[in-house]
Amino acid sequence: SLPTETLLGNPRRVLTMSFFANLFGFGGSSTDDDSFSSRGVLYELNEHGGWNCGYPICKLVVTQRELEGFVLTVCDVDGAEELRFRALQLRSICAQDGPMNAGVQFSVVNGCTYLFECAEDSTPESDPVVQALLKVAESQRENEEQHREELRALSTLSPVQAEGCGNVTGNQIEGQLLLWNSSSQAHCLLHPEVTVKLTTSGDYQYNLCVEGAGFFWAQPVSESMQLQYSKVDKGFQWICQTETSLFSWRVRVTGGDEKEFNENFCTVLYEHKTKESFAKKVKKDDRDWMYGSTYADSVDVPESDDELEEESEMFIEGELEDDEQTSKAFSTAGGNSCLAVSTMERNDRSFVSRGSEIGVFKTNPEGVKYTATIRARQGDTEVQPNQIMMHEQDSKMILVDPDRLSTLYCMDVETETIVDEWKTDEDAFKVRSILPEEKYAQQQPKSTFVAVNGAAAFLIDPRLGATKHVEHYGFQMAFSTNPQLTCAATTGNGEFVTGSRTGAIRMMDQKTFTERNTNESRRRRAKTQLPGFGDPILGIDVTEDGKWVLATCEKYLLVISTELEGDVTGFQKPMGKNKRAPLKLRLKPQDVAVVGNVSFTPAKFNTRHVTHSSGEIERTVVTSTGQYVITWNFRHVKKGRLQEYQMRKYDENVIMDQFMTGQDRSVVVALNSDVKLATRKVVKNFGDDD
């Protein structure tokens, strides 16, 4: 019999066990199980407490679907659909007489209340739709109980249990908790009301805790969480990987100061990574700069921007003319170690090293083809480079062997032989990496170039005598400052930027290698020093005009604007408190759930041929992680569209990737045992054929 009144619990999109089956890759279908329909009159409750006849002589259809749950459809007398409720959730249902006949009153989660009046020849006890609505209510009650059990079960997977969380630090926020469903490719509501807080157990150990009725989740704060805050969506999103599962969480904020919470998270994350006090270590002028980097949508995008909307992109793979060609390039066991791409327009070669062998590949926008193998030997010495740099208009290659840090090897490209060894002082002038003196110096007949180690950068001139480092050109940092330099890059006119293991980024003017350093200890002060986030800088690049720096950390990329008022940059003048917050490029947590552990290779801008006009040169950023090559449209990034990127998966891990010179759509990809060409195909959305 029909109940007098049935009140249901808090409405929510219930995650049943079938959801968890889909989440972890089991079963699920979308077939219709049951369908009920009947005719009648549907009234809607108005704001004055009366009934409006919204759908006279209508047909109601209640259908149960495996993935959508119950679906209520309202059709007119001719069967045309007028109203639909997917994943139908009821707040209440009870018996209610209509103006003419008996019926049932029900309310749904959108806040509306309806009265369905049965047809003259029907009663609520016999009407199929009324009985179906009762079935919805019963199913909902069962699902809510099952959901409570699932919440308790999920809580047991929490990496940190409640008793180990420690004391609360900072403010807390309230919101709705959602969990990424890889099957439906959407976030599903897991809990309607949760509290999120940060706690500490001392010694710079922090936890992120989420708590709601019947639910608890906590995990240690770390960079691998990749927590992101969206100002547009007013939500935090992060990931957690347990021994058996990877979860992508999202909290839609409904209460509390999310800006304060975001800054608090940035603070504790820094302290956890550096084991130092944020307040004592980070200058006041630098704090807002660091806080701003955590936003997933750092810059507002103009409402109308034809340049950004005119084209979309997709990855295709260049053809390899013979699938067996790559394997012929090497007789040495092991994997590929480094990649160099020709810089001159007349050349179309790429070079990939494996052990003491260097494979030569013809490269063009259609694909790659193996052409030769070079043995990197100097007398009885086998050279095993971890870096190759093209030099003097591609006539030479300079090889860096990590086992011989005071020797550089010069290979003649035409004769394919090492023709010279360039020595440096074994103590102060060890070489860990090399780079051109200016961004495009490789395309010029220029002999000098720059070498870097953990505490110094200096000029190398092969024309000198026994040792090739140039005294008093460059700098030596005090060992007491523990600089730990890891990488460097130069602008078009020779301005110099370095990254470090501490995360600090230093910018120096063009005098670094063009003017004699008269300081007795070869010290030189950076024009601008940006604080680190506690993560080592693995690679660094800079635009030709020096207005943007691109720094690579393991889990994210930093895109940093160096522009200041007066048409100057941080290379010429200290940026101080006038610096703009950096843009942080990360994979979306739901993509991390697919990719797995993120470990970016050094990201690069596309480059140009110096014989071409400059204009807007840098249009694309490329990096890789695991089996994926990833590109961002740099124009979109500068507009704040940080989570729009292209991904291309390969059958094995990517070792290194680099744009073909003069191309922003073709990327040479060195895999562990293969070489490929990834091409971004651009599809114009409207208009021109140009």
C-alpha cells in the first residue's frame, strides 16, 4: 500500500559498488532494465503553495538504466518529450489527492515539488508510474545505506588514519567531496558535506585531512599530490596514490576562506620539502609570487580572442620508412641517452647516442630514416656522451662525457670522427653541461661557447692553448652559498639564466661573458634571483627576447614572465616586488591517474632559423614523461589556459625530445630504443585557407 509519507536522507549522487567496479576497470552496462509509463496530469507547486497545471494530459515514463540510474521523462499527449530528470533523486514522496483524482506528491533534488494525478481509471496502488516512483525511493534508501558502507570501506584505505594526523594548522574549508570516475570521465559526488584541514605532527610533517559524516581521508602533504586551486570553479583538486589504487579527489568549496587555505597549503608544502621555516626563509616580496603559482587558472582569458580560437591541434606520428631501420643504428646494448637536432636550414639530420655510438637520422616533417652510425672514439678511448651540442653551423658536434668532466670532445660532422680534445682545469673548471653563448650562436661561425658546473659558468674558446677556459669571463659562486647549479640557457643577445638543485633561478645581464670579470674571486651578482619552491630545476629555457623563462621541475613546469615597466626585463633590472606570479603547467589529476608517476624531461620552446625574421618565435612548449610527449600552445599559456595540452603516447619511455629547428609542429622523439617524429596537426576551425 502507498505510504502516508516517505522522507529520504540527504540527496546525493550515490556511488554504488558498480561505480567502484567501473573505477577499477570491471564490468558495467547501459541496457534498460525496467520501464514504466502511464497517463495523467502533472502539477507543479508554485511559490504561493498552490498547484500549477504544468503538464495536462501527459505521459510519464520511468526508466531504470544501469549507469544513469532512474530516468523520469514527461511527454505531451503526442509523445514529444518536454521534461527529463536523469539520475532521479527524490527528497520525499507521499500520497496526495489531486483536484479530480487520487495521486502522489514527490519532490526532487532541484527543489521542485510535483503532484502526479492518476487517470480516472487508475489508482495510486495500481498506477505503474506511482509504483515506479516508490521503487525509486526504496532503491535510494538501499543505495544510501550501501553508500555509507562504501564510505567506511574507502576510509580504511586512507594513507593516514585519524589518530596519526596531529594538530590542525591554519584555517579549514567546507565543501562537497567528489571522486574522479575513469569510466564516465567525470567527477562524481561522493559526500555532500566535508571539512578539509591541514594538520601537523611536527618536524615539518603535514597531512591533508578530509572529514564528513561516516567518512575520513588523510594523506601526507607532498608535491606528488599536485594540488591545484581553480578560482573559476572555486575548487581544489589533487591526487593520492596508494599501493593498489590512484584516486583523483576534488572539493567544491562552499564555506571558508579558500584563498587563505591555498596560501597555507603552499606554505606547509614548502616547509615539508625544504625542512625550513617559510616565514624565515622566504622574503616578503617573494611570498605572493609563490602563492600565485598554485592556481590552475592564473590569468583571466579574454571573452573573445580570434587568434586563440582559430585552430585546434591533434598529434599524429611521422612515418618511419622502415621499421627495422632504427635497430640497425646500434650494435651497443642498452638504451638511447641523448639527442641533438641540426640547427641549420640546409641540414636535416638528428643524432641519437647510445653508449659510444651515435646514430644519424634523416629528419623531415614526413618522418625519420636511419642513415649511418658514428663510433665516438678518440684513439683507444670510447666516448660515451650524455650531451651533444651542434657547433659552428653544424660542422662540428661537441660531446660531453660525464666520466671525463675536464675534457670536451670535438667531432667533425663531415668526416664523422673526433678531431680534437679540449681540456679545462680539473679543479675549478669542470664541465657538466654546455650551451651556446647566445641562443642561436650555433647557427653562426662562432667558436666560443659556455660551460657550466655546480658553482660556476665560464667561456670556452677552442682557439686557446693547452686549456680552453677563458679566465675572468663568467663567474664563480662562493661554495659557502651552496649554489648547486644544474642547468642554464641564454637569450638572443647573450643574457644568462641558471637553475639550481635548490630551485633558485638567477638571471644575469649580457655582460656575463662579454666583459672581463675584474672581481678577484670571479664573483658576479645576479640582476634577479627568484626563490625556489623546494624542487630542483631539471632544465631551463628562455625566449629569444628574454621576456619568458621556462623551468622544468619533476612534477611541473614554471613559465615566468620577466617583463618590467620601461621595456626592460629581470635580466637588466632586479624584479623585486614587481614580478608577476609564475604560471605552473601540470597535468590534470585525472590524466595523472592514466599516466602514472609524473617525471618531466627538460621542457623546450620551439626555435627558428636565424635567416628568417624573428616576429613571434616561440609558439609551443614540449616536454615528456614516461611514454608520453606533451605540448602546450605557448600563446594559450600566456592567456592563462594552463590545462590545455596535447598528449601522444608511445610504446616505450621517452628519453628526450626536441623540436626540429624552424618547426613548431614537428618534434623529434628519442625513445629508449627507437626514434620517432611526432607532428602536431593543426585544424582550423573557421575561415581562411592560409
